[in-house]
Amino acid sequence: MTLKSVILGTAGHIDHGKSSLVQALTGTDPDRLKEEKERGITIDLGFANISYPDGMSVGIVDVPGHERLIKNMLAGAGGIDIVLMAIAADEGIMPQSREHLAICELLKIKSGIIVITKADLVNSEWLEMVIDEVKGFAGGTLLQDAPVIAVSAKTGMNIDALKEVIRQASLNVESKLTEGLFRLPIDRVFTLKGFGTVVTGTALSGTISVDSLIEILPANIRTKVRGLQSHGRSVDRAYAGQRIGVNLQGVERESLKRGDMVVTPDRFVPTYAMDAKLEMLKDAPPLKSRSLVHFYTGTAETIARIIIYDKEEIKAGDAWYCQFRLQEPVIALSADRYIIRRFSPLQTIGGGEILDPHPVKRKKKEGINDLIAIEKGSLRERIEIKVRMSHLSGCLLSEIEGWIQGNIPEIRSSVEEMLKQGILAQKTEAKGQRDETHQPSYLFHRTAFQTFKDALISGLKKFHSENPLKQGMTKEQLRSGIAAGQTDIDRLFDMTAQIEDVVAEGGVFRLKGFKAALSDVDEGLKSRIIALLNKGGFQPPTKEELAGQLSINEKELSDLLKFMTKQAALVRINDSMFVTTGQYNKMIGLLRDFYSRKKEMSVAEFRDILGTSRKYAVPFLEYLDSNKITLRVGDIRKFMLK
């Protein structure tokens, strides 16, 4: 059994003793940079872990407290389960105490502990006053019911008690998506002599093993896992919720950066746009549509332009729907969290939930009902909305898995259930039949499939009514009427076997029960055509001449000639020349009689036995050659029929 993996993250103002507290708890100094040692402040993320006797291990991410280093703080905050808010006893609540708490609230971190640090520097009365101030500060936030404990990293006061508080809080942390796709946002990249490139991060979901194939996006690198470390130990397998170091095979350090993500291959697509719900902080300035903001998700940071739906601005304390258009691509799933900061001056102003990381094209004034439904929906409801939004294009199961947070078995179970209930549709194979192309099968929402079905039947009804002599329509003709320019609609044509009213034969679609038939007028024309062709014998009138003699247009005549050919009343010699079946059989009879006496035949001899001219004899011979009735050898023909 795998023990629960928990990440605790520090938060708080600069010089409030976060790093000293981590060292007192773990014995590890999280300040690893030379500049951090020289200046005595945390500049970048630091890492340590607490190991408990029962085998539980709590990873710690120590974040910088300086206001100019908020972007580094944000890179470490994404995978936090428990926030440890450090507030110095000698200073109390400070600006970054408030900003860090606001960020944790926007990221929906659910658990927290308040630690009053440097308790050895103040007397008991002052300490009580600070504790009262802190409780007021925490009211109405995720820290409202958090335990408050005063400690001293210098004297060791209450350090063991804090370890136990952390342990108890860890027991209540929700289980991670260990059966989800693997995702590890990279927060550090470095090289180790003899090992090569190593990346570290907090695994958001899934599992990873030594020798696993992985993909790093948006760097677009595919490689294998050479080695793994978690909580300072080499392991063969690591899980969601753990701090993980991944030794990569054959990857240069310069090709990677913080913000890239290690993921399960062939599931994720980098995105330059995403629809989201934005919650503005209560002290934020109004944010106008099309403003530039700094955008943070996972460990990635980029510039984004915000497009606010149905509004020109969002005011402080408001929450609304928007789209972010990013300057650099990121990897994100529906239900991920994000933070935005003002473009200039830098100030955290809001954040929220990513609803659709691969949004449909929509105009600013279009409805946002689908976004509201995604926000409020269960995993199954979100999946249904995703498939429905794919309209006539459909989507693959792998696309759904790379779109939404969730355990893969649960996602697949939801899809299977919706297929059984008819909410979703998919190409099905007959019993014992295999798809020899091995192409993945697309999912369609029943509304899209019904739209296609209705359009298909309507198009065929109209076509049959206007073209009673034609057997049906080709895919190309139907596609232009149903969804002009949409080539991926072909996926739906593969599912026409599921439409009882439609038959597909030889690439031609028709309504079930339809048979091409002649009207009374056409029956009269048919008789006249046969009479004219019989009269012409082996010098039949051309199609153009027939149209003139019958006083009908060539298109109408072409349809009639094709129909009569399919009925075997006529034989098509070429596009302009037809003969009756009787005349054709007579020609074959004359050939048999000739070849019973001679082995070879010239064009002149063929012309003479038909009693026609070279003008007609040559097209007849070309037809006989192409149908392998005669074989041309130089200037003579041999008979091929037995």
C-alpha cells in the first residue's frame, strides 16, 4: 500500500523566519543558492521533507517572501496541500502575509496552519496580542479554523508540537489522482555529474516509473526516465503528490526551463488560449477587457490578453467568465487553477478555475451557458459538454483524457456509461469485424449525430425528388450540403450504418426503399431513344444529336441514358455514343462469326462486317479493346472471348 503523499508550502512576508523554520523542522536548509546565503533571504524555491516514524513523509516547498519574488512563490504554490503561514511575532501581519494568503485562497488550497515565528523575541503579552491580530486576519479565509502555534526556530520552542500538528493535518488531505495522466510541472532544471539533466517538481497526478516513456511540453521533447528520486531517496516508482526528481535520458539542460511539464505521451496539446472563471480580489483595481496581465498556472508564467465575455470590465470582488489569449503556450487541464497579476505595476489581482483549455471559437457576445455548465458540472457532465462542443468534428477519448482532471478509469467508465445510454455515439463494428485501419474511434454527442442524421436524410429526400433517375449522392455532394469545407465530417459518414433510413453502396448514399424509376414522360422518351438508336444501327446518333431530335437538354438526356445503361437497355460506348443492347449483342455475334473463319481482323474488315464507316468503327473497337473483348496487336485485332 502506498502511503499518502502530502506537500506543505510556506507562505508569509520576507524575513518572517520561513526558511529557519523549515530547517528546524527537517534539518535541511532550503536556501540552496550562494546569493541566498550571502543576503540572508530566500530568492527562489527551496525544498525539504519531514519523515515520520510511521513512514509518512511530508514534502516542504519553501517560497520567497519578497514582493519582487512573487512569481517564484507562485511557481511553488501550485501543488501545495497545506499552507504554513508564517507570521513573525515581532512584526505581525505584513503586506506579503496578505498577498500570499490571497494567492492561496485563489488556488483553493484547502488546509492551513498559522505559525507565529520568532516567539522568543517578544514577551507573552505581546505574543497574545499578535495571536489575536492573526485570528482577525484569518477570519473568513481558508485559515479561519486553522491551528495557531507559536514557535522559535532558534530555541526549538514547540517545533516537535508543530511537527505533530502538520502530521494530523496531513492525515486529512484528500487523495491525489494517482490513476490520472502523469503531470509534473518543472520548477528546477539542473545537471548532476555522471547523471546528466535532472528536473524536479511536485507531481499533480498519475504515476511514473524508471524507464517510462515521457513527453516534455511545450518543449516538445520525447525521452525516457533514467532515474527517479523522491524525498531524497532513489525509487523505481513515484506518485501524484510527491516531490520528484526525474533524471532524463539524452536531454540537454539548455532545452528545458521552469514552466515546462513532464507528462504522459500523446495526450496533451499546448494551448495559446483558454476559457476560465475569474475571481477578482476585493482590493484589486477594475480590469478592462483586452488588458494585458501576467498569467500563472502550474510553474508556467506568460503574458496574456484577457477577453471578458458580455462585459467591458470586471470590478474588485466580482467573478465572471473570460478567455485568456497567451503569448507563450502552456499545458493545462479543465479544473486547473491559475493566478493573474496586473501588467504594471505588478500586483496580484485575481485568479480562478480554468474551464476549457482548448476553447471553441466564439465571438465576445456569444452565450456562456456552456462555461457555466462546465464550472458547475460533475466529471461526467463536463465530459458530455466537451463532446457536445466538438459538434460534427467529434473527439477522441484520448483528447478527453488530456482535457480534464480525473482518474483515467473514472473517465473511461463515464464515457462507456454514456455510450450505453445513447448520450454519446461512436462508430460500432459488426460482430467478428475488425477495423483494419486501426484508426481510433471518435465520439459524438447525440445532438451532433442527430443533426447529421437529419441533414443527411433531408438532403437525400430532396435529391431523390429532383433526380428520380439517379441512384443517390456521393459523400462529396452530401458533405457540401451538410457542412461545407468541413473535411472531418467524414468520421460521421463512417457511422451511417447506424442510420436505418440510409443505405450506402459503392460510395453512393440513398434512402432505404428508394429505387430510381422513370416517370410516364421518361418512359415515352426511353421508347423514342431505343427507336432512334435501333434505326441508326451501327451509325447511331450522338448524344448531342439525340438531344436535338428529342427536344430535351443534354443534362436531362445524360441522366436518362445513365439510367437506361444501368437497366441494361443500352451499352455506353463512350460519353457521346450509345447503342441498344440488341445492337451490341448483334455486333458480338458478327465478331464471333468472323473469328470462326479468321484469326485476325483489320479495322477495314471490322468496318465492313458492321456496314459502317471508320468514324464509328474506331470508337467501337476502342470499347471492345478496353473491355478485353478484342486485343490490339499493331494494326490488327484478336478475339479474346471464348
